[in-house]
Amino acid sequence: AAGCRMRMLALLCIASLCLGAAWAVPVKEERRKAKELKDDLELYNPDNYDLTLDNYGEIIDLSNYEELYDYGDFAPKVEVGTLAPRPKNPVALPTPGAAAEPMKPQPPSPPASIPAQGLPSCLLCLCIGTSVYCDDADLEHIPLLPPETTYLYARFNRIGAIRASDFTGLKKLKRIDLSSNFISRADADAFHHLSSLQELLLPENRLTALPELPRSIIRLDARLNRIPSAGLRHEAFRDLKQLQFLHLSDNQLDYIPAPLPQSLRSLHLQNNNIQTMHEDTFCDSQDHSQIRRALEDIRLDGNPINLSLFPSAYFCLPRLPTGRF
């Protein structure tokens, strides 16, 4: 009997030890999870995060941001379903236990026809709706575009020239962005026939002359090229009654390309070689009641011109140009 009691006592001790170990495991696990949670909270504490609205400008330089990645248009939304649609002519499934009939060979279906006019650009680029995205596609020339193209983005390529035939028939084209290519030549009539074109973006190329522009143009950006004043047609911007943004900074211009349309809001000519201006460059010297309310942004800094030598040239402007006085 004494031996039996001893065995029972030993079994009870072993059982208590097992239960203690079993309880210890979840307790240790809970403590480990609590410590990890505390560490995560300290890591993501807003007080420890360096990037705040107060020092955002110190960490990220916004001064040279020129909308190089701005896709202003929005692609149409595509709804994706979770279930495939039911077939129009469903094939009856065999009932359980029925003998399976041998499959009859089906003749191969002819390949779907692809419209030839949309094939080249949509194979090389990304076509979404009426927008064609050809950024960084290693292109050496502008591909054949679908006739419905409205927006073209072909930045960061190796395009060297713009031909008049590149945009033939594209009556709906509103924006062309060819930033950061190797374009050194553009045919004089490359854009003139584009009656819907509103934005032409050609910064960071090698142009030495500007082609004729359509009267529908609102924004022209040809910064960081090699355009001298001789590369502009005589009175190139007079008849562009809708032009609002004219950016020709970092070129080789010798003078301000007057006359400028009354619609102009922003004129950027900094970092050229402009040394003088005429008293009628911005205002009509014969009409002292004139006020050009739209033209609020004129940049002439980085030029050798001394703006204080032409005090009568700014009487119609809402604010003085930016530059050296």
C-alpha cells in the first residue's frame, strides 16, 4: 500500500510539472508579443519620424520640380468583375454515371484582326483609352499613333527629329510631351495642322529653332534647349490668342520675343542672353491707360539685362518682372 501511495505521489508531481510547463509557454509567448508591440509603437511614433510638414522642404527639394511626371489626363476606369460571364451556348455537362462521349476535334478559330493603324504604338507603348504612354521606351522616332490619340507622352527616349508626317491626321491631339529626348530638328509644319493642340512640351532637348505653332496652343514649354533669337520666326507669338504659358528659359535668346499676346499669363525667359528691351515690349507706349492684368509672372533673372534702365516698360503690368534692377 505504501508503494502504491508513493507511485501515486510521483504521478501527481509529474502531472503538476507538465501543467506548469504548459502554462509557462503561452505566458512567455504573450510577453514576447507584448514586447514586440511596444517596440513597433516606438518605431512608428510620430515624434520619432523625421519627415514632417515643418521640415518637408528641407528633405525634398521642390524648387526644380517642373511637372515632369504629371499625367494631367485621367484614364477611364475599368471595372473588373470577380466572375466570368455565362457563355451564350453552354455545353451540357455529362450526368454522373453516364459514359463520356469522345471529344470531337474542333477546327482552329481564325486569329482576331487587329487594326493596322493602332498596332505599332500600342505594341511599343501603353495605350489606355485615347492616351498613349511611351516614356522610357528606347524610341528613336515617334511611332505611328492611333487616329483617336488625344494625349501623347514620349519622354526620356532617344528621338532625334520631329517630322511633319509624324502627326498627320491626328485632329484630336491635345497634348504632346517629348521632354528629355535628343530632338535637334523639327519640321516647320510639324504641329501647324494640329487644330486641337493645347500643350506642347519640349524641354531638355537640342532644338535650335521652333516650328510654326497652331493657334489653339495654350502652353509652350521649350526650356533647356539651344534656341537663339534667330531660331524664332518673326513675330512668332503675335497671333496665338490663346497662349497663356510661354517658357523659354535656359536657351540662347538675345531679346524678348515681342509682340506678346494679351492672353499671356506666364513668361519665363531666365538664363538667356537678353541685354535690352523696347518700351513697347509689354505695354503700348501710346496708351497709358492700358492694364495687362493677365501677365503676372515674368522671369528675366539670369540675363545680363538691367531692368532699372527701362522704367517706362512696365507701367501696364500688375507687378514688376523678376530680375536685376
